[in-house]
Amino acid sequence: MAILITEFRVLAGLLPTDASKDTEINEAIGIGISIMETYCNRGLAYVAEQVDKFVHFSGNVVPLYRYPVDELLEFKGVAPSAQDHVDNGAGLIFSDVNNSDYSFTVKYSGGYTYALFPAALTLVLKSIFRGIYDSVEGTVVPEKQVITSVKLGDMSVQYDTVANTATYSDGAFGPFNATQVFILNRFMRLRA
């Protein structure tokens, strides 16, 4: 599933071909992704140049902030050895040696492009989009959509329209209900 501007136009109450609010829609998408990145403690959206600095006292696994990793561009400090392995999908650098007392920076490109954004993350983004978009627009929402169920096999989602005073079940966190938290937990970064 990809992030398609036409789908978000419809969520904003516009026709799929109406580009009149694309600036606001893109801003709301960016804010939504930033909120999800904060929760997941990792970068999700693609950037051509990410720099991570590590003061690594012990261990042989280094978790990068943004993944999947597209390309390692530069190491400063201790360079990886021939035994080191980078798991691009998980954003991890594995070393056969247990390193200690060194610091280094890694410059790389990584994250998900809008065309390859995971379906589960797109569903969460769509479910929080309307509240963010209305905030960007400065409008008041009389109703709030809450995800009541997600079927991950065929990636379907079911909404329940409730009043603004919606209460979330145990497991809710900040702007996310329990179902969204369940999905986002699958994308959380290993703590450095």
C-alpha cells in the first residue's frame, strides 16, 4: 500500500482530482508521520542523508535511527570491519567483535518512500489523518473516527464513528487507540 494523495483528498472531504488543498493535506500527512516516528522512536519517511552519532560503550549490535537502509554513505570514527554485517531491513549493524569505548557517526539514506510505505503504517496514518488535517485547517470536527478492528491478512480496516469524548481501551497511548498501538509496536526501533 502506498501513500496516495488522491486517497487523502477523499479523507479530507474532497474529490480525488481536487488539488486545491494539497499543501494542507501534505502538511497533515507529514505531521502524522512525525507523530508515528516519535512513538516508534525511529525515522519512517525516506531521507537521502541521515546522520546518526553513536557513543557506544559495549555490544555488537548498533541500531540505526531510520530504516530500511537504502545505502551506507559514510563512516566517521571506527569504520566497520569486513566481519561486520548491515541488516538493511532492520537498520542494524552487527559486528562479530564486541566493541567497547569508541564513538562513530554513520551517514546513510533510508526510510520508506511514499510509494513503498507499509500498508499497516498507511492504515494508522489514514486513521489519524482527519483530526490532524482539521487542526491544520483550523476547523472543528463534530465526530471522530476510531479504528475498531484491523484484519492484517487482507489489510482491511473498520471504523466506528463516535463522539469526540471517545474513550480508548487499555493499551491506548497519546493520540493512538489500542489497535493503532498494536500496529505501531511492530515498527518500533530497538533502543540504542
